[in-house]
Amino acid sequence: MTFTTDTPVTWQYLDIDAQNQAKIANSRVSVSQLIQEKHAHGWSPEELHFQHPEIPLAAIYSALSYYYTYQPQIDAQIAQEQEEIQNLQADLITMGVGHHTADFKQRLQQKRQQQQG
């Protein structure tokens, strides 16, 4: 999903591609990833920095500023990503692949039993 911005704005510490997908400059961490971690764990900017020490705290605040500026659009992107993940998981279950299969659970139990005894 892409969205457009009214005026071109430069966000310090962020790289923004043509589809307005923002990530922390010189990293692989996207703004949407940071936001999902913030929401899932209730992390403050300082905790996000603690969890990602390679990212300057100023960059985390820049990412949060970008998010709150474009919150509806980024929330829609996150929802779309989550839907795609759920669809892929459903496809794997249908194919009988992955950790949801009975075979996987059985092999895991056997491995645990071997380690215990």
C-alpha cells in the first residue's frame, strides 16, 4: 500500500522510498517495525533504543514523529502487512507445512523425549 504526502518533507535520520515506506537510515529497521514493537510491548522511545542500541535515540524520535504525522496511512500499511502474513500462514497450514502441523508437533515431542531420557 502506498500513500502520498501533501508536501515533500525531509525527515532527519530516515530513508523514505517512492512508496513512502520509511526506515531508519543505515539500518534495516522500518518505522512500521518500531511502531509494532512499541504497541506490542508498550515500549517507550528509550526502551526501543535499548532494544536497538545501533539506532540513535534521535532517530527513534524522528521515526515516531513520522509515524504520528502519517498515523492513519502507516496503520493501514501495518494492517495490510498483518493480513498478508495471516494469508501466508493459512496457505502453509493448508499445504500441511509449518509448525501448525501434527507431524511437526509429533517430531518436537520425540525430540524433547530424546533429550530428557
